[in-house]
Amino acid sequence: MSLEERGLEVRAVTLHVNSNNPRAEDRLAELAESLKAFAQETGLRIRSKRVVTEPVPPKELPRVAESVSVMAASAGFDYVAVPLAEAPEPRELVDVMVSYERLYTSLEYNSARAEEIAALLRSISEAAPILGTRFAVSFGERLQTPYFPATVTREEGVTLSLLYVRMFKENLRRLENLWRALKTLEEASLKTLPGFLGADLSLSPWMEESVAELIEGMTGSVFASPGTISAIKLLNDTIAGLAERLRAVGFNEVMLPLAEDNRLKELAALGHLRLSHLLSYAHVCVAGLDMVVIPDEVELKVLTGLLRDLEAIHSMKRRTLGLRLVLAPAEEGDEIQLGMFGKVPVISPLE
């Protein structure tokens, strides 16, 4: 049985480059060519191809975004991440993000500038809610990961992210089978992808491939009921065990992006899943608070409080967390159309 038949897909192949490297364009072309051998070797579908740079000062963002976007497009890559070295002026950031629709960016949290960052989150969504899906705040040093937007290049090379919820579900009691499949993928990657650094083994959903449904199968209860945290921790422990035996990069944790998991969206629309649930999971065993949509009329002090809560969680957990938050011109209980994420429920930031 092939890897794909066993429930494994490549969510993203990501090239990490230094934007000042004169060979950056050649490296993109080289990876694009090598993906043919990778596909032949593994038989796997690649959902997206991405490029990540080193952090840049805000004044350099327009130049780097343009140069890397042009290179990426010419090589057939889908998305670009250019992380920010420091907080930009909101209007300038919005202008660049509007100009480059496939550009993602992020910022490391600074407790002394919490209100400024909260205002930046508001400004991005006010320009267009969809922009909020392409900007992240990182609590702790950004990790080198294929997951956007909270990523960075620290070492040039190639990383992979996976979509393998079904494989995980079918092998929870046969972890050696799961490891063998991932080892096969790793060996093929080392053979065919120049500069392969590793895979982020995070368990992430995509719509019908639901992490929430996997957890419900483990607990026998509706997601967010008692037992959910222990099930998530069991998954996290399993991922950590795999990461120790494989070439792993990035978060390597359970991910619960609300707008990317159909079951999470369903439960949020019913009022069963609250922001407080998702925040509590980040405290123990989730990589952050991701793709949550709240009303844009929320007070600035609530946004600032949310940032400070995540910083406190980071300080206790001692692992990097990410935040992607969308502020929408809607009320709790409404649904908004959010591009490729479809209809997403709007939830209260106070519950």
C-alpha cells in the first residue's frame, strides 16, 4: 500500500532562503526540479510550495516581498513568508499585504508594545478580514517551520509539513507502523530534496480531515468535553516520541486552527466551543491560538489582555506559541466568508 493510500499527504514543501543570497533564484529552480523526483519516489501529492526568508526590517519589507514573490512565481511556488524584525507602521504593512496577495508575515511579541501590537491586529483586519489569516504574532522565538505565518529562516534548506490525520487515527495503537511510514518519507526526502532539514510532525487539520473528530474518537465525547485535554496530550506525547526518532523541525504539536477544521467550525457555530477552550488548550499542549474570528467591535483592552494571556502561557509552557486572529464586521453567532477557508463562525472573545 502506498503512502498516499495509507493516509499521508504533503501539506507543504518549503524552501528556507536568505533573501540576500545571490543563488536564491537558482535554489528555487533546483527545488522545483527536484520535486519531480520526490513525487516519483513517494507517489505523494504536494498541496503547496512555499518560500520563507530571514526576518527583515519593516522598511525592507516592500523590496524583499517583491523580489522573493517574483522569484517564487517564476519557479511555480504558491506562497511567500517574509517575517518582520520589528513592529511596522500599520498602514505600511497593510499596503504591502494588499499588494502581494500570497505574502504572509509575522512578528515576535514584545510585552512593552502590547497595545501597539493589538492596534496592529485591528488595523490589518479593518483593511480586509482575510489579511488577518496571513499575519501572526509569535510568543517566543519564531521556529523554522513550514507552517505559515509564524516561521523564519535560520538555516537555508527544505522542510515539509504533513496532512496525516487519517494515518494517525488508523495507527494510534500501531505506532511502529506510523513511524515506518514517516521514516520512508524521510529517506525519500533526503534522497531527492537538496538541503532537506526535516519535517514538522505537527498534527494539523484541513477541513474534513479533522483533528477534532480524531480526538472525539479517542474520548467518545463531544470535543471540548472533559477528557479533551488528556486526549490532546496523548497525541502530543505520541508526536514527541516520533520527533525523537526522526528528522523533525518546528512545532511538532497538535494544532487546532478553528477556520481549518470543519468539526471545530461546527461546534463553534453551535456555541459548544468557546475561545476560552482554545486558550486553555494552548496552555498545556497546543501550538497556539489559531484562525479564530471575533467581532471587530472588541475593545482594544480585550485584545491587549489576550496578548498578555498568551505571553503568560508561553512563559509557563516554555515553548513557542503562535496567534492568528481575524476581526470581522460581524456579531457573535454570525458566519463570514473567509476566502479558501469557506464560512467561518464568529465567536465571542469574552467566553
